[in-house]
Amino acid sequence: MTSKTTHIVVAGVIAASVIAASSASAQLAPGPCTVAQENDVPARMRDGTILMANVLRPKEPGSYPVILMRLPYNKDLGQANVYAKPETYASHCYIVVIQDVRGQYKSQGEFYPFRNEAQDGYDSVEWAAKLPGSTGKVGMYGFSYVGATQWLAATKKPPSLAAIAPAHTASDYYDGWTYSGGALSLAFIQSWPLTTIALTGTRRLGDQEITDRIVKGRDTAQATYTTLPLAKYSWLSPDDKRVAPYYLDWIRNETRNDYWKRWSIRDRYQDIGVPALSIAGWYDVFLKGGIENFTGMRARGGSEVARKNQKLMIAPYIHIPWTRKVGEIDFGPEADNQFDGIQLRWFDHWLKGVDNGIDREPPVKLFVMGANAWREAADWPVPGTEFTSFYLTSEGAANSSFGNGSLSRAAPARPQPADHFVYDPANPVPSRGGNSCCSIAFAPVGPYDQAAIEQRSDVLVYTTPPLSEAMEVTGPVTVDLYAASSAVDTDFTAKLVDVYPDGKAFNVSQGIVRARYRDSLEKPTPLTPGDVTAFKIALMPTSNVFKSGHRIRLEISSSNFPHYDRNLNTGAPISSSEKMKRAKQSVYHDPQRLSRIVLPIMPQPLKTE
């Protein structure tokens, strides 16, 4: 099977995203060097496996640093759906290497996510450093899984690696990749293999029946997320270990155990000694990981140069495409994709030694939604952030005809009745927009009007009065929730919403906690039915100006499907369970049980348009 043929199949899935991204991205102008390309250049790994790469190099005599991308998504494409084409980077007088990872496209071996990327990454960096015409300095770039190939390689300290630029990627492949708050990131975890890694990896088996099954699953993914038990998800041929054995491993290892820890980046910052430019998106599933990589490396990086030279940029993007129009909101021209130029400056400095000032610029640059402008800062969270509590209360409800109560800076002063709803796994709250991966064709992503969701009887709604002046919320967001359930296990979800004067309610941030993982992602603890329990829900960080006249809203429920798998309320293993139970949920907000959302408020909000 040729890579060209495989590309045609996969392109049918993501063509719309690719076209939108490349047409709206800021273009990187060609550089002064002319470029020659050599395809299918072999690199031998330490175990003898041959990985294939395309090598693009300047024709002009001289020596040049190397920029390396290692991906499972076809080296002939080079992630040009968000970045400039590899030849454009090469024209700026770099040797550019785009390599298929082990077991994908033209590279030998068996693909298993994360397993070989550290050692193969080390070997590939050192091989690339010795290519003819190389200065011996190597940088790496790429987004999503291609961010993982950078971080994992960096943990092995290849001597020739000088800098990396990982985008839209995670810090831990359990927490913030496969699971969130202990809940499975269902739409992502099922659609990712169907659309890319399983489809392309199994084509080399030569069994058309398997290929047809995966293609059918891809084409019907949204209609089959309800499949139970999860281990019987037939599109991924769970009984055939050649197809996607990792899928069963993911759902059977539902705690953060040794299976996951062996690849965790957050546990290995002390092993990484290079500067990193981390790029993230406010509506991307890996947002928290990008931020944690920045803060973790600043605190625990393996060298002084690494600790002092971390940069973080966050744009208002979903996973893909990187465009100014996200969901139902156009964030304006300041949100156009500018990352090629920034990456080029990054590599010019760290690989060529150009004194272009990028190392002296503020390390944090954030797009503030609502203001539709960029904020620079010295750290994350932004210094001077005022973490402010807004309490759930039935006192002085913002609108007595809608919702369950209000959000108030004043804590409840007297007893209040609890709010109740019934969570039925057979009828979950549907995801509408939000943080997921990887394409709008397979998962709801971005900001969308939540008005219809808020009419459901299993969604509790708490709202402030209209704001008298603009309020900028920039930073991490948490909810402290006092709740009880009739079940031994259940979920609680939270969503931060910006309510416009016309009644439209756009999601800003979301979060979930699986009750049995409320205290530890490693050691589950069941609930005692009926007992009031304290939960902390870490929502996605954000940066948004709630304008004057807008209202701040918090939604509380127990499902957000198919972003996250449905908790069946039994506490049984998610891989094998299919029996459902309804759960009666109660949310408490009184002087003894102060349920609240904690918002990171900027003392001086950016001015809105």
C-alpha cells in the first residue's frame, strides 16, 4: 500500500479542516535558500528497525542546523495543515527532517502509542545531527502526538537536541490525554485510532476486511459512542491484537498506574534539559498539559538553561484547525495563526545563535477572548491574579424564572435547601462544543450556545446578575462542590458560561470528576450513598473578558457525552460494564457546605473591542 493511497483515505476525513487551516493561517514567506528534497531516507534504530524520513536541505554550500518532526500521520504531509510546508522552513536555511515513526506509513516495526518514542527519538535526533551538511544542532517541532515524540525524546537527553517546540500536547498520557478527572475522554479515544493510527497502521496487514471495518467505524463514529461494554467496540477489532491492542489497554488501565507512569512527562521534568516553546489552545483537549509542561519545566527542568527558557503561548483554538473562527465565535484578526513566524524566531535563536530577542520577551503570551487581544505575563498564573470565590446560593437569584439560583461573592448566611436532579446514563447531557480532540467531524469542540442544554432537568444553573463593568477571568478555574448521590460511584461536571445580553450562553470552560477518583487517580474510593461529600472539579484554564451587561454562569450536572464516557453509577470496571443505574443527585450550598466556583480575576482587564 503506497503512502499516497493511504493519504487519500485519511484525507477524506480531515480535508475540510486542512483546507480551512491552510487558507486562514498567516503565511511564512520563503527564505533565501533554495531547497532540494530526498525522500525515503533510512535511519537505523538501536534494535535494527529502519525508520524512513524525507530530508529537505539547502542547495547552497555550507552547514545548517536540523529541524526534526517525528509523526505517525505521514511524513509526506508534514503537518502542513497547521504549519508552513517543510520546504518553506528549509528555505530559511535549515535541514528539515520529517520522519514516519515506528510502524506507521513507510517505517518498519510495530506501532504502539508512546512505547518506542523516547528511544527512537534519541536515536533519530543523533542520526539527524550527523546528516551531511548538518551543524550538529537539532530542534524538534510538531503538534498533538508529535508533541509527545518531542517530550519523550527529550527525557533521554540526546546530546544534539538544542530546543523543542511542542504544540497542543499533554504532560501525562493518563491524566489530560486518555482520562480527565478519572473519566475516559471517550470521543477522542475512540475516534483517534479510527481516523488515523489504527487505520494506517493496519493497512500493512493486507486484510481488507479489517480495513473496511475501521473505515465503517470512522464513518459512523458519532452514532456508535453509546456502544457498551467499551471492550466490545467492534470497529477496533478488540479480539485481534494486531489492530489496536492499545485501546483495550487504555480502558482496562483506568487508574493512573504503572502502565501510564512509565511514559509520564510530568514525572520526568528533571530529565529534560532543553528550552521549550509550548503552544496550547483554550478549546483543545490538551490545554492543561501544555500549561503544566511550562510550569513544571520552569520549576524542575533538568538544566538552568531549560528552567530559564520556557515559553508558553495560548491561542483561542480547538485542536485543529488553528483559525480565528472557532465554534460559533469569530475572535478577529489577532487570532490568525502566527506560529510559523514565532517558531522560526525560536529556532533561529536556539539553533543558529541569532540574537533576535525572543529569549528576553515575556515568557507567557495569552489570547484574551472577549477582548480579542494578547496579554503578556511573567509567569502562570499571571502575577497579581485575584482568585475570587463566587458562591452557589438561592438567595437573590439572578432570574427567578430560570435556573436554580445565583452566583454571589457573598457566602450564604442562612440555611438553604439543596438542589436535586436525576442522572440517567441512558439519557446523558449531550456535549455541545467544549474541549476535545481531534476534529469537529468526530467530537463537539469550541464555543457554542448552551441555551438548549440549560433547559434540561438534569442541569443545574447558577448565574450572577448582569455585570456593571467588564471582568477578565484569566487562569485556572476550580469548583468546590458539596454533593451527595444515591450511587456508589457517579460523575459531577461543571461548565463556566458567558451569558450575553441577548440570552446566548457560550461555554468558556469545562471540567469533570469521577467520584471514586475524587481523592486519588491511583486509588479509587467508592461513595457512601446519601453522604454529603466534598468534590473539587478542576475546569480547563481560560482567559475571557465577561463584558459589561454579560452574566457569569455555572452549570452543574453529571454527564457531558461523548466528551466523557457515561458513568453507569455502579462502580464496575468501565471496560466490561454495561448495566446502568439511575442516580439521585443533590447539590448543597449553605453556611456549612460552601459550594463555589473560584475565578482568577485580573485587577485590570484588557479593554474589549
